[in-house]
Amino acid sequence: MPLPKDYISFNQIRTYRNCPRQYYFSYIENIRTAINDKVFLGVVFHDAADFYLKQKINGTTPGIEETSEYFTYTFNKMAEKTEIIWNESKEKAFKRGLAFIKYFVHDMAPGLKPMMTEKEIECKLPGSEIKLRGIIDMVEEDFSLTDFKTTTAKWSKDRVKKSFLQMYIYKFLFEESIGGFIKELKFKIVYSKNATGIKHQEHSIQAENVDMDKMFEIINFAIDNIEKGYFYKNEGYICNFCDYKNICSRTEI
């Protein structure tokens, strides 16, 4: 069967690796589900950070107040039209997100030298007509590539290791479509369980240490299995957190 979209992306690959049946419900059946408040907060944070970085690229640097106003407007506007599961109250989520963006502007952004932000890029995979697509958070003037994350706690070393596939994909997309050599891949993670005690951590890998062959092996494995219609259940503890667990229990493919 053909791919459900005319491209493959990191999110699709991650979903398939997590559980092929989950991929089936999300991308083949296109069953939409509510998003949780942590995901929603990450989307709004990225939008506000992009607002800040784009202005910095254009030569004007917005302050905390202006960026906070943008975050507040975006949070409220998106909350009106998005189905959200509020695991904490909407008010607490807003306060935590606002504290995140203030921390970003005050403690992280002054040292950033962005030349590109929130850029959607796609190109064909080597030897294939299938397109790979991704949205890069930021590339700086020194050709380091950064992805921002928001969460409630520090990332473990294991989570960092498992997450770099996303960055390998972004490196390939940038170099293939834009040109130039990405020298470093970075995660900048802002975290806290509430609106106080905000911290961040950074993890990076030098570009020459990236195993591109392994990346293409993972991508092609997912594509091959999707095209063959392999959508088996990956049963385990992750089922408890799956948006499709009730559908899955009564569906056979």
C-alpha cells in the first residue's frame, strides 16, 4: 500500500517504531484525538520562541513583556479551537508556560545567534521518489542546529540517546536542501513541574559522529513495513498511555 501522506517524517517514523497499530489509527484511519496539556504547551512555547527568534534575525530583539504578550495571545487563541486534556488546570498550565517563555527570553535567548527558525524542509530520500519532511526549530550562524523541548523533568541519558534520530533527519534535510555543513546538533530542554524553579539542560553531538547509514536504515525499515501493511500491536506498558487503547482492544487488522 502507498504511504498515507506523500512524504515521511520523523513523527511518522517515531509513531511506527513506538507501535505500528498506533500508526495505523493515526495516519491510515486518520483518527484525531485530543492532545494533552504538555503537548499543547510545547506547541505554544515553540510559536512564541519562533516569534522572538524571527525578530532577532530581522534586527529587532523583543523583550520579556512583548514576548509574554505574544505567548498569552497564542495560548488563549489556540486553546479556544483545540481539544485539550488538562491533566493540570488550564490556569496552572498557562502560568508554567508563561514562566518557560520568560526564562527562555531572559536566560537562553541572549546568547543565541539564529540565522533560520521554524523552517519546513523536504527533499527526496537517496535513490527514491519518497520525500522526507521536517520542521527545524533553529539553525545558528555557526551552523549548529537546535531543537527546543519543554517538559516537567530533566531528560535522562537514555532518552537523549534515543531522541537524536530526529536531529540526524534535520541535519540531512538542511544539508541536502539548503546547503552548508551542520557542525553540531543540540537539544535545549526547558523543564519544571510548575511556574517556579525553571531550569534548562543542553545536550549536543558533533556532526561528524552522526551515523547517517543507521538513520537511513531506520527510515527505510519504517517505509517498507508501512507499504507492506504491517500494523501489528506493540503490546506493553505503553498501551496504558495510548490515545487509541479503547479502539485497539476491539479492532482486528
